[in-house]
Amino acid sequence: MNLLNTLVDKGLRRETPTREEALAVLATSDDDVLDVVAAAGRVRRHWFGRRVKLNYLVNLKSGLCPEDCSYCSQRLGSDTGILKYSWLKPEEASKAAAAGLAGGAKRVCLVASGRGPTDRDVERVAGTIAAIKERHEDVEVCACLGLLSEGQAERLRAAGADAYNHNLNTSEATYGDITTTHTYADRVDTVRKAHAAGLSACSGLIAGMGESDEDLVDVVFALRALDPDSVPVNFLIPVEGTPLAAEWNLTPQRCLRILAMVRFVCPDVEVRIAGGREVHLRTLQPLALHLANSIFLGDYLTTEGQAGRADLEMIADAGFEVEGADEVTLPAHRAAAGCGCGAHEGAGACGSHGGEGAGCGAEAGGAGCGGHAGAAGSTAAESAAAGADAARTDAARTDAARTDAARTDLVAVRRRGAGTDLAPNA
């Protein structure tokens, strides 16, 4: 297919495709989806080889959010029955982070619900970063706390944060239909603040909220213009009790086309599969590894993912390998700039991290901060997922594609700590 050959050539040269080419990727048929994956996979392997970066999320504060993001179970006035709690203590967060790192994660994402942090909140997070890095000196830490005020990004950077996540979520033209309590421009401003402070910027999107192909292309081109080191792609988890509970618009093939389009537009950027991959990609998740080079493992902020062991087995079975803590995530030309995920020893700006909603972007259908890592597999991390595994049902792995009725049987909402000895939802 001439289109795909052209896009591969452009991706290998880091050349931006045209809007028409990006739209054409989304318009390809299901019959061509394997060709699309193979083409985008060439670009992914050129820049990232067969490495898959693992990320682990620690939910510092759940619910209690004053924002009205339509996709989020933590939104203002939410009646979703999720667990709500205030700030975890630094030692609790450090313990939760240790479980993910034991399972192979190299990045810890610290997420808190809310519009944005107060100065006192920034100090809380600074203490948590110090507690984590005291035990794990080389760990990458990304903060996802919502909209930033002047000076807060610099204070997080001084406290040891490597990256900051704040997603654009959808196109500027449709943003007002999703959220009214803050603006698209507010989100762009926060990403720019993170950049200016020397933090590695992470910003992505949520697909499946009823947007058009044009909206998807618009937000991905806007992300390319902001030049984050990491672009998390979330697939809406329609949680009962939210305004978007009936938006079941995605098929596995549609999700693969979206990931391929993101890879072509952002060829040398860490693309992360975040919230909703288990629900929407289902048995085609291994194909998505040919497009994205980073994932969250286990549970999301308020919804459950698949077991950590299953994720690690999937990576191995698909012919990929977990990226080591001593490996540089981003290509040399990006790492040399000093920003981006494991740029070099001691580099503070390590860029990759997904999130969203108001507080860390609240949550893309449960995928705040780029997604949410639950158990990362193996030993301690697997034990973190053990309780959640018991709550999963066979229905969560069905092969249903699209349905007119909301598929609440595919979504297990986390309302408590699921019997683990870790912090709830961590």
C-alpha cells in the first residue's frame, strides 16, 4: 500500500505526515489492519527496538475532585461508588512503589485527584519523592497532580521529580463538550510549565469518547507540536455513573489503527498503551506492542486491569523484552537533549508518563496519569495484584466488539483495597 510505504519512510526520517495521511490510517479497513500494524511496527522497532518499558502507578489521593470531566469516575458529584481517600503518607506510597519496582517497573507515577496541587500538596509530594528515592535511588518518578501554578513545576523538579504528566485528552474544538470546569488552554499551559522547569513532559489522549477521526488527528498533531517525551494513549472505560457510561465506540481493530496513527505522527516518542487496553484491545493486545513501546501493568486508578504475570507473559510471548533500569528509553537524539526517560545517568528529565483528568488528569475511564500500574508481575508486584485478580470475571475477557448497550460486565470498579496489604488502588 503506497500510503503505508510513504508513512514508514517519513517515520524513519522523523518527518511529520500530512493530516490527510493520518486520517487515511484511521480510515483503513479491518482487512488491512495487519498491514497497518506491520508498517507502524517498522517505525517502532527502528527507534525503540523490541524493548517494552514498564510503569507503575501509586494513587496518592482518590476521588474528592471538584472538576466535572465527563469520562472520570472521580468527577464532581460522581455516584460511581469508587473508593475515596485523602493523601497517603510518604512511607505508604514508598511501600506501594517498591512492589512495582520489584516486578520490573522502572518508572513510578505519583497521581493525585483534584484540580491541581496547593503549595502544601507540592510539599507532601516532595516528601513522598524523597522517601521513594531514598530506597530506590535510580527510579524515575513522574508526578501527575493536575493543573500547575507558577513555580510549582520548579519545586517538583528540585524535589527530585523527573517528569510531569498532564494529558490534552481530546481536540481543542471538542474539549468544552467533555469538561467545563477548566479549559484546553489550561492543560496546554501546564505541559509548557513542566517543559520550562526542566521536567520531561508527558501528555496524551483518550480515545472512544465519541470523537471524530478529525478530532483524534487534531489532538495528536497538537501533542506533536508540544513535543512531549511520552504520549500515553488511553481508551475510554465507560464507567457506570459517569456521563460517558454508554460510549462503547471502540473495537480492537479501531484501537490498533489509533495507535498506529499516533506512532506515525510521533515516531521517536515513547508511545504508551494506558487505560482501557484490556477492555478494548482484548485478545489483540500483543499486536499493540508492535506499535507502542511502553505500558502500564495491572490495575488502573479505579478500574481493574489484567494480572501482572499475564502482562509479562504477553510481552515475552510476543517476542519483546522488558526494558532494563539501565537502558535508555528514548532514541539518542532525544536523550542527548537531556530530556526523556532515562536520558543519561543522573538526568533529571526522564520523559514518559501518561495520565489525565484534572488531578493527574483525574482518569481516562480509570486511567489517570497515563493509565495506572497495578501489579507489575513477579514476586512482590504479583502479590499486589492477587486480591484484585479474585475480583476479575470471565466477562472482562469477552471478545465482544461493539454493542448498543453499555457493557458494564467488562468493567470491574475498585471500591476498596481488594484484600492487599498495600494502599488502596496502589
